[in-house]
Amino acid sequence: FAAAHFEPAYPKDRAVVGGGHELVVFPYPSVKTFDGRAANRPWLQELPDPISQLVWDAWGELHPDTAAQLGVAQGDMLTVRNHYGEVNVPVLVSPYVQRDMVAIPMGQGHRGYGRFAQQSNAGNVMTLIAKGATSDANGVALVSMRAFASRGVGRAK
């Protein structure tokens, strides 16, 4: 097995925009929409997620220690950005997430997958992931991205 390599949130030749706490981004398949292939089904979007109880939305899971470092609490908005993109998601504080990591479910925030998927204002975590394939695995590097996280504006609805 190769050693884990985490890409920095911003390359050394680019300025950091917005600052914040650097975290590892962990996109994971949603229980409801998996990787987004079911995001265009409104009846499925209306079902509350079994963990977060959110509908029509994504969220960012943070360890309690990481949430405290960022000054955020359950339901606060979190802005996660790197040089690939930015998402704004409500915070879900969970002791089951590794410290210094933000776990965001895949499958929300589509802009071209039908009218029902487009109605969701959720953050699309895939905007934070490099578009090219990794050289080692010839696939998308889901657990090798970093991003800066900071308190967003407002609270979840």
C-alpha cells in the first residue's frame, strides 16, 4: 500500500483565500442518494436522513474538538473552501468523525440533474475534489483533499 498523500488546500504559488482551519475533506456516499444518482427524486429528498434528520440538504460532520476550534456548534453554517471550490453546509457535531476532518455526504448540490436536484441549495462536496484522476489508482482521489473551514453566515433552517 502506498502512503497517504494529502493535497494542500491551496498550492504554494497561490494565496490563501479566506483563511480558516485546514481540514481533510472526506466525501462519503449518502444513505439516501448514494453518489447523487437519486438526487432528482423529490420523494426521496423529502425523507429525513436517518442521522442528521435533514431533508433536501447536505451537512458537514465535525468532531467536537474540531468544532470547538472553529467556534461552531450544531446547526451553524460552515464554509469549506479550497482552490477547487467552496461549499456552505450546516454543522453536525459527531464524535464519530476523525479530528481535523470534515465529512460531507455526496449527492447534493447538483446543477444539471433535473429541476428537483437543482432546487436543493446544498453544497456539492465534489466541487472540492480535483477533477483529474490520481496517478496511483487511476480514479478520483476522494480522501486526499484538504480545505479551509470557517464559520459561515447564519444557521441551518
